[in-house]
Amino acid sequence: MGERKTNFVVALILLGLTACGVLFVTNLKKAPIPESKLLDFPMVVGLWKGKALPMDEQVYKILGTDKVLLREYVDPQNDKVWLAIVYGEQNRQSFHPPEYCYLGGGNVELLDKGRVAVRLNEGESLNVNKLLFQMGKRKQLVLYWFTAGDKMTDNYYKQQVYFVLDEIRYRKSRGTLIRVSTTVVNDDTKAAIERSERFIREIFILLPPYL
């Protein structure tokens, strides 16, 4: 089944689960969600040192949340990556594929789109989405994935299904969009992917308590 058909089927399932959720959850007491510690995520991750980047107030309004982490991390070789994490509770407008934001900014061309399996250790990998953009005279690589509760997925529609299941079972839902981006230097996309994967391996173990 093609990706478009798969997403359509998942969307139908989402609608059905949403209807069930409304029937079962409307009059039930909401269970509390632990306070998010996202903004306390470490500035030092392995050999990477981070700094916070400014956020425009309009971005918070568009996303419907003030829990947004945006940082630049640099390693001793002066390799740079940018980490963006958007956290939301029961507000699905906070999450959408990042290509919409990039392409809506103007003077940006999407060159490639696909998926990458990031090797975390000998027996575990993380499937993420890959985007390659031409932004003026430079290229930028973006790897991103979603979380819903304690689940991770590279599929936006699956995240939405997980949200509905959480609402049915736990009364409340929470999730994130996690994005790692870097500049493609000397047109070497492979090196940009390896740099991003190296950073993802460092943050992966640290992330759960902060999401």
C-alpha cells in the first residue's frame, strides 16, 4: 500500500477513535500530567555545548504552546546542529510536519524527502524523517520525529492516533515534535546526516525525563 493510501487509512482510524474518545471521555475526570521539564534540558550533551536561541512571540501563538526549546549545539570540531522541540498537551495544532514551516518562509526549495534509520546502538535504531532544503546559497538537512506519551514515531498520523488512545485510557495526552537540523557543508549530505545522527545518539537517552 502506498504512503498516501496508508495515511488515508490511518486518518479514518483516527476519526473513528476520536468519536469513541468523545463518547467515553467527555464526562470523566481528567488525570493530571506531570509538569514538563523540557526547558531544563541540559545545555551540555556529551561534547556538545548549547546556547538558547531567541523565539518570536508570534511563533508561540501559532504553535499554541510556550514550551518550545530552540538551541544551537557546537562540538569541539565546531560542528553545529540546531535542536528544536515543541511540547504540547491536548493541543494537536502544536504539531505538524516541519516542511510546511520551511516552505512557507519563502526562498526555500525542498530537494529531497525520505526516511533514515538512526542507529542508536548495536540492536536498536530510531526511524526519523529526512528533509533536504535549498535555502538561498546553502543547503540544510533536517531530521525529525514525533512523540506521544512514551511512544516515538516518524509518522504524524500515528502520533495523532496515539493521542486519541491516550485520551481514552489516561484522560489526557501530551507529545512533542523533535527536530535536528544542520547545514550541509561542501555539498556533503552524507557528512551532514552522520553529524546529525551522532547528536541524536547523544540526546536520545537524555530526552525521556524532559518530555
